[in-house]
Amino acid sequence: MTIDTYRQNQLFIGGEWVNPIDGEVVPSIDPSTGKEWAYAAWGGPKDIDRAVTAANEALRGPWSKFTPNDRANLLRRFASLYEKHVERLAELESRDNGLPIRDTKAGVGMHATWYNYYAGLANSIEGRQVPMDAGMHIYTTRTPVGVVGAILPWNAPLQMVVWKLAPVLATGCTIIIKTAEQTPISSYEVAKIVQEAGIPKGVVNIVTGLGPVAGAHLVSHPHVNKIAFTGEHRTAQEIMKGASANLKRLSFECGGKSPHIIFDDANLEQAMNAATHSGFTGCGQSCALGSRLIVQSTIYDKVVAELAARAQKVRIGQALDPKTQMGPHTHQEQLQKTLKYFELGQQEGAKLVTGGKRLTELGDGFFVAPTVFANVNNKMRIAQEEIFGPVVSVIPFKDEDEAVAIANDTIYGLTGALWSQNLGRAHRVAAQIEAGTVWVNTYRYLRWSVPYGGFKISGIGRENGPESLEGYLETKAVYMNLSGNYADYYAQ
Ligand code: NAI
Ligand code: MG
């Protein structure tokens, strides 16, 4: 069943649906048609204030009495309810953000596993006992960092909700989720599951709104303890400044320009499968894509020709069409950004092998053609800057050292990949790539229990896996004197 229109005139604050105080109700665009299809409430600074108050009251109220196992049970209940809503959530996601329905069904279908994994982690949070001097018992405890402001991007809204909400619930924090203004709809639907699961009021608050207004207010709010952000590194730099007043804890995931290296001893068929998928999936709007395809010169021409042939076969269409492999850009601004890089690549002297244009024959949706640039030098802007469009820059290299040098010649360090059948080389190169994730003979494999995050400007901290809990916990050391004595230092 297709959802024709959607209206959410209220914000989710303190467990209730409330009208915005200084926000407004704003239309949301369906990127497959370029037309308004839904309405969503946006919050302003006063709405953020109200959400921060609710989150603080919840933090110190009944939520603080939840044992780790209570939180685990709640996460499991939430996961099982979430599972029942996968179809609807996937459809809302595709409609609002343009990801093909086959991708959102698969992606959203895995989220319950994420929540269940964090139910397990809730019970694993422990301190340690520190052996020290006689008569002194020293131990550490882990306590929730407190109120978390989660600032989310538009490219994978529900995935970003899971990645932030699950550790919040596992650790006993509370959260204000500031969704991206372009894609508020699916997250408001999650609020209904929050209610259904009986998560205590104020633990989860969902408010969309303008980044520089609602987002910035959350960032500088004195009663928010941490910001968990996914988006552009320039925004992260602004957040760092705004968050400095009360030294908020920060975790950032800020995109990439991932090196995807193909050696001439690779299984070329499989490497091409990965190069195509990792270049064009989600219309190129993902931080982990293989946007720099770094190819050994001996097979360079063959790879370029094969990639171009495959790019031309990608089925592009409406997000809700089950046959669609690549949908539109999520919004007009991103479309314009990608079009700008189509021009720029050619001005810089790269060879446009295929694509490089908007697909107007598909209507007013924000569609572009999968694009391949050859003869790319890594110094070019199309090789250095995150385009966030379906654009693969193919860069030649001669030997292993040069491949590694090109791979690391970037401000980013989120992910990287290499294809080779030589085991020694695979380990050598994996060790040298400066990135938080390296894939060998595979691409874009992501799992709940594996840490994900960036080196360099790609971010701070890790999401997923036990490592993600670090960002949501404080450590407290308790020194307990068992001796019954405390001498008078000034006695002599
Ligand atoms: P952005 O970083 O501006 O937006 C991400 C979130 O930050 C949104 O919720 C936005 O409202 C909020 N925000 C914006 N300015 C803010 C501020 N001053 N204070 C607090 N919050 C603020 O990203 P944008 O402009 O939507 O996309 C630009 C580029 O960023 C993309 O083309 C892509 O290259 C990159 N990007 C990377 C993502 C990733 O997954 N790492 C996700 C989204 C964008
Ligand atoms: Mg921005």
C-alpha cells in the first residue's frame, strides 16, 4: 500500500505530541517527483528548550531507577515492535529521502537486530576494582553521560536514529533527536514506537528544525551534556565551537572520500561488482562510498570501460518502484552540488566517460546519471572533495607504495578497501590505509557489533560495537577507606 500523504503537525517532546512554540509546520518534498508530499512540524529554540527540560527531568526521574536489565528488556520490546513497522518505515523513508525501496526494506529490516544487540550491551556495562594500598578499596563505575543532543543527516535518517538511540537506551542517557530538515518524516514515525514500547516520558524527544537555529541552540545549550553528530565536517567544526561553553562531549561522523584500490591480481569480476555498487548506491549519498577508485595501470583501461558499461545499466527510477536500483538525490541543494562537480571535473581536465548530467526525462525529481571520470589526478577537487553524488573518480597507480600514498593523500579517513588475491599484500596495505574501516575483497559490509568511525577529519569516536558505549558514559572512581583511620596530617 502506498502512503499518499503524511502530516505531522506536532513535535514529540516529553512523551507527548505538542504544537511548536516558536517553530512552524513545513512541507516536505518527495525527491522522486520534486513535489511536496508531506508536512512536518519544525521546532525553534523554545521548543528545543522544552525538549532539554524534558530530557533532564527524565534523566533524574524514573529512568534513573531502571537497572541495566530493565533497559535491556525495554530495548528488546522496542526492537520487536519496530520489526512490525518495517514495511511502513521503509516506505516513509523512501518517499521522503529517495532511497530505493529495495534498499530501505533491507536496511530498516536490520534495525531490530541493532536494538537487540544493544540490549545485550546494556547488561555488559561494568566498572573495575583497582588493587592498591591496604585498607583502601578502589573501584570505578560507569554512569550515563546525561542528555544527548543527536544531530542527524538526511542521507540515511532511520539508520542514524538507531546508531544514536540504541546506545542512549543501553547506557541510561536521554536524547533529543534533531533530524535533518529535508527528511523529518520517518523519525516521527519512530516516536510512535517509542510511545508504544512504554519508554518513559522524556527519555526520547524528536524535534526537527533548521540546523543553524534549532541545531545550533541544542549545541550551545548548557543543560545538554553531549552532541552526537553525523554530517559535514564544516558543520562539526561549528558544533565544536558552539559546544565549547560547557565542554560537551562530542562524537562526530563526518563523511569521506574513500580509496577503493584494485590491484591487477584481483578477482576482477567481483571487484567490478563492488566498484559499481559502492559508487552509485543511494545516488552516491553515503559517507562510505568508493568514490576514488584507485586502479593499477596494467588494468586501468579495462576497469574504466567496464565501470562505464555497468554505470549505464543501473536502473534509475522512482524510489518506491521495487525495480529501482538508484533513486534521486534527496534534495535540490545536493542535486546542484553534484551538477557543479560534473562541470568542475571536466574543467580540471578529467575525462568524463559516462553520465555527467541531470536526467530530466524522469520528470522533476532530482535524478542524475551514474558518472565516471577517468584520467583523474588525486590533486583534483573531484578526487579531494566529498561530492555525495554518484560520481566515481578513477585514478591510476603503478605499485603498492603509490597506491597507499594516493589512498592516504586526503583529509578524510573513514573507510577504504582493496582487492587483491595476495594475502601478504592485503595485510600490508590494510595496515597502512589511514581509515577507521578497511574492507578486503568486499565492500560496505557493516554490522552492529563492529566499531565504525573515522580517522582524521572523518570524525571523532566510534559508533556500533562495544566501543560506541564509551561516548555515552562517564567513568567515576570511588576510593573507599576500609581501615577506619584517617590520620591528622597536622598533628606534628
Ligand atoms: P550538514 O552537516 O549541514 O547537516 C547535517 C545536520 O546538521 C542536519 O541536521 C543539519 O540541520 C544540522 N546542522 C547544520 N548546521 C548546523 C549548525 N550550525 N549547528 C547545528 N546543527 C547544524 O550537511 P548538509 O549541508 O546537509 O550536507 C552537505 C554535505 O555534507 C553533503 O553534500 C555531504 O558531502 C556531507 N554530508 C555527510 C554526511 C555523512 O554521512 N557523513 C551526511 C550528510 C551530509
Ligand atoms: Mg549544511
